[in-house]
Amino acid sequence: MQALPKKNRGLKVILDSNALFVPAEFKLDIFDEVKCLLNRNVDFILLSPVKRELELLAAKETPKIRRQALYALKLAEKCTFVVDNKEKMSTDDVIFEAAKAWNSPVFTNDRLLRRRLRDISVPVIYLRQKSRLEIDGLI
């Protein structure tokens, strides 16, 4: 895994692919909401497996999912892209390892990933009641 970029823009938050679907599905600006939730500047991190996952969804899913994935890829342009060369690991495993190594919060709605991250005391940001973001853990 590549080291984090040296930009000192703010707290690093790793995004899962489902986090980038929130704006299209629930009309919520995740970038502003996360900044308000954490009350600080945030540098959003997009790992290469997450981008590959979005590109795959944009190419091979139903028309609705394709539209949402294309919108998510457009939103992903606001993130710092980090290349990861662990091709044999699942996307969730790569996110888990990066969060553990960098001690960075993760924005995901994936229940299993949230539980794994909680077990190692990594803060998790998630969508609550389809209308607001919440954080589980301390930053």
C-alpha cells in the first residue's frame, strides 16, 4: 500500500464505495456533512480497489446502478486517490488494512466492515435513518 499523501489539508477519511452512493440515493452532500460532523477540515481518501469497484458497477450493472456509479465516480474526483497493489484482497480487506495502518476513520454503510473496524477501535462514519450521518467511535 502506498503511503498517505503528505498534504496537510485535514483529517484523512477513507471512503467505501457505498458512501459515494449516498448523495445519489438520499440527496445528502457527504463532503459537507462529514466536515460538519467532525467539525474540522477533511481529506477524503479513495483507495484504488474502491475506484475499480465503482468502475465495474458503472460498466456491468442495471441502468439505475450504472447511473449511480457514474455519479459516484464523478464525486470521487474530489478525493485524494491512493493506489494499492493488493489485488488478491477484497475491497473491504484493503479498507480495513489501510484504516488500521493509518489510524483513519472510514465512511461506510457496510455492516460487516463497520463491525470489523469497531473491533480494532477505528471510528466509522455511516448513514443513519437515511437522512443524517453519524460517527461510531472517537477521533
